[in-house]
Amino acid sequence: MLHPAKGLFAFEFNESAEYGAGAGDCISPLGEVFDTVSVAGAVSGVETSRVSGKVTARISDPTGVFLVDGGKKDSSTGRSLAGAEIPSFVAVTGRAAPDGGMHIVAEAVIPVERSARNSWACAVLRDTIRRMEASLDNENAKPDLKEMCRYAGLAGRVLDAVCESSSSGEEGSSGSQDYSEKILEIIDIHSGKKGMLVEDLVNTCKSSGLSEADIKRTIESLVEDGECYLPAGGT
């Protein structure tokens, strides 16, 4: 059975599971049944297998990371992901695949602007809140109170990182935007294949005349927005 492409945040998508043997459907913790998803986020990593030629990418939103299978490097989706700058925003539509861990098999990859990512996130936030409310009466969901509190916290993170800044426009944010662009430029110049240590980034930014408080605040904002990826170790 086919369903329209669903917009899900990474935290809900990654905790979904197969629904119905052989049906090709998945079900989220909040009871959403889907087989195709439409997501938007920042490209935080791309790898091309030397053996198979398959391209895989990490697409970050404010709640987590999507793992995307882009197909062969000479396919349209593979070329789009392999050629994407890190970080840059993309929209991905594809089939949800639960085997070997939830991931997306890309069918279309389109570069987008930050404003398009923000619009997607705000729309998905509204749908997520609706599902949270409906899950209280959904036999397929029934998350416990602790899980609902965690989901609410993640939804709040999206609101803080994306939706409020979208609605307020550029007013009062030009300074932090300039810091973001400067710090992303420094990362692009000085980072290696494995990225850049936070301590090294802070020191390099300080030598460019930025204050440590502004640097750390901007890094936190970039991570929350999905424009930078910080490993679990936090370095």
C-alpha cells in the first residue's frame, strides 16, 4: 500500500520500525504509518564506497541525523549527494527502509536554502505536535509519559532553533548571522577529513577577533540548526 510522502523529524524517523510483514510500511513511535518520507536538513557528512561505489550521507535536522542511501555515485541522487558542500541544505524524498537500521533510500535530492529548511521544519513541527496529541488515543502508539516529555523537549528544540527565527526574519540577527558565516568559513578552510576539534576552532576564531562567548554561542546554534555535526564525545 502506498502513502503520500510524510514529513518526520529524525528522532521520530530513527525510532520507527517495520509495520506489517512484507508490506513495505513503517510505523513511528507516535503511530504514523508511512513508506515514503520527505525531509530537509544540512549535509553533515558524505561517504562513497570504493568497493561498491554507493554514496551514503548524513542529513541533520535540529533533532538528530538521517542516514541516506544515495545509490551509486553515477546515479542522479548519488551525484547530488556526493557533490553537496558540507554544510549545505538539501531536501530528500525517498523510501523508508528499516533493514539494518532506519534509513532513507533517496529517490530525489534537491539543494535548498535555509528558508526552505525552516519552512519544512515548522510544518513538520505542527504535524508532530498533532501526532503527539492523537497518540494518546492511538492503539498503535501509546507512548508513556516519559517518552512524551522527551518528544516535547525535542519539539521545543525545533521551535527555538528554527521556527522563531523564521518568523522574526532577519531583524536583530545580523550579528550572529555574520558570526555563523565566519565560523563556517573557518571550519571549511581548516578542517580535515575528520573535521576540526572544538578547541582548535575556538582558538582560530579568537585569533580572528571573535570573543569566546560569541564563538561558543554560535557553535551551539550551528549544531542545533544541523549545520555542524558534533560527535557524541563533544570534541
